[in-house]
Amino acid sequence: LIAHRENGKAHGRENDTLLSALGDLFYDVSTQRQRSGYVSPKAFIARLRAVNALFRGSMHQDAHEFFNFLLNECCENLSRELRANGASEDEARKTWIHDIFEGKLANQTRCLWCENRTNREECFLDLSVDIEQNTSITACLNNFSSNELLHGNDKFQCDRCGGLHEAQKCMLIQSAPKVLALHLKRFKFIESLGRHMKLNHRVVFPSELKLPNLASDASDPDASYVLFAVVIHIGSGPNHGHYVSLVKNNHRWFLFDDDTVEVVDE
């Protein structure tokens, strides 16, 4: 954290940020001397509500939307502080949050008229993947990177042959992040019903994952990951329910359910 601290905690700042509030929360947790109990995140929640009206009401909010907002807001907090301290725009854009979570996608398109290929890089902090009945994380990632035909109103404007033509498009991982955050898209809009539904499909996930959808010239062709945390939505629909998390620490899995924490089997 780039902030003045007194006795370890941010203190007396005119411009408290969501990042500093998060830092204070982690400090409270890490300096606790009690062997049981919990730390209330009241100050962090107050700051969250102050910077985003979406979280001010009593309506349930999506954990993935919260995760995205938290990372992006903290990145902006860091970048603003770096610019204030004289960093260039390029230096201010790359923060330690990007070092942890950021990866790159290769958006590849092949014109089916002239065979011209284009490759555009896109950065990501997490990947959202569609799910189906009785599938796996590996299958979801392969589906994420499967070829898509651009045709009809979605034809591709080719720079080489100068016209709108059918094309094949796919998204491959060009650069794998240090920490891979995956979002399973369980809330889907059903047109026939006119509303969102929760997909309670079974999705198998391993404790160790090797990425199946890396580009042929990926920066780390052997990128693999070890599972250490899962966030789970409990409930029948997108407008209500409850979130719990499971986190691995010192070879043991812990279930976090509000103010209750217990050790669980893997």
C-alpha cells in the first residue's frame, strides 16, 4: 500500500481509498492475537458503498461483479498514487495487482476469402467461461477457445482484401497470469422465460490444472495451476442466496461462512 500508516494502519488521510480500507482490514486480521472469533469488515463495506452506489442498498450482489470492481478500483487507486508521485502513464498502468492477475488473450481471426490472419492481444484479470451439463473446467476452457464462425451480420472486415467476408475467430491464452481467476457463468438469461436462471450443472474441476487453450507461441507453454480457493453461490436463483468460500492453507481446506470457519475434507 502506498499510504501513510500510523501503528501499522492507515490514519488521518484526506483521501481514503478502497485499497487502503482493504489494507486496514488485512492488517486487522493479520495482527489478531485471539485464536478464535472474527473481524468485522464494517469500515471496508462503508468505503465500498461510498465509491459504488450499487452496493448501498439491501439487494444481493454478484460476487464476480464485486471481484471485478474491487480489482479495477484498487488498480486505479494505485495508478493515481503513482502518477501523483511522478510516474509516467506507462509506469502507472502496470501495478502489482496486474503482476498477479493479468494475462493476455490472442484474439485470432482468419478471413475465409483470402486466408489473411490477424492477431490482436487483449488483457484480462479473470476469465468468464460458459458451462454445460456434466462438464469440466478443461472442457469449459476448450469451449472458450473454440472456433467461431463470423457470418451474416457479423462478417469480418478484412484489411487485406478490403471487404466484408466470412471468417473464423478464436480466443487463445497468449500469456498466462500468475494467479488464474476463473468465473463459471451460472447465471444465464433464458429468452423464453424473459429472466435470468441459475444453472446448477455439475462442473468437475481438478486440484491441479494445465491450461488446454494456450496459443502455439504462448510465453509459458507449460503453464499450470494448483487450486487454492473457491467461491460458491448457494441458492436457487440470481436475485437471492448466499456466498461461502473455501480456501486452502497449510495443506488444509477451510470453509468460510460469514462468521463461521471450519476445517473440511478436500
